[in-house]
Amino acid sequence: MVRTTPDASASPEPVPCPEAEHPSAPGKVRRVGRVRLPLGLHHAPWATLYRLPDGRLAWIVHLWEVDGPVRRWVPTSTIRRFCVINRFPAILREVDRLEALGVRRDAPR
């Protein structure tokens, strides 16, 4: 089962900038959604997709380094490849859905 959360999550999460929680403000970083990546037996960090003010999409993942988690930018291609190699079709579908949602929100109205 894939666990995902909608735009406004009840759980607190660090975001690239404080304005990310105010999606109505133009020109701000906006969280599109997130999905869990099962990297290890007891390590499944959130991969969070953000839409930047210039329209680009950015995935941020908290990866464990020597003594704690570190925020890293990860390209969509890497997340997709991880899902294909490890046979996680449900997570791959969710990544594709979030990517399409982020692109659609960026389209002019």
C-alpha cells in the first residue's frame, strides 16, 4: 500500500522556505505532494515534490548520512528508476500522478 498525503498535510515537515505553506500567494514555493520511498528495512523517507516559483518541479528527500538526515534534491528520473528497479509500480504511479499534478498547476489558466 502506498502512503501519500494531500497538499495540506497535518504532519509538520520542513519546507524549502516559509512561504511554501501559502499556496494562494503567487511566486511562492508550493508543495504538490509526497510519497514514501522504502529505501531500507527501517528507513522509508518522504519524497516531497515542490513547484518552484519559476515553474520547475523539485523532489526533496531526507537521506540518512553519517549522523543524521540531510535534505537532498533528487531528480524525477532517479526516483522513477528506483521504482522500476525495485518493482514498486504503485509508488511509480503515484510519482507520475504527482508530477502530472505539478505540471498541470503550472499551466496558464
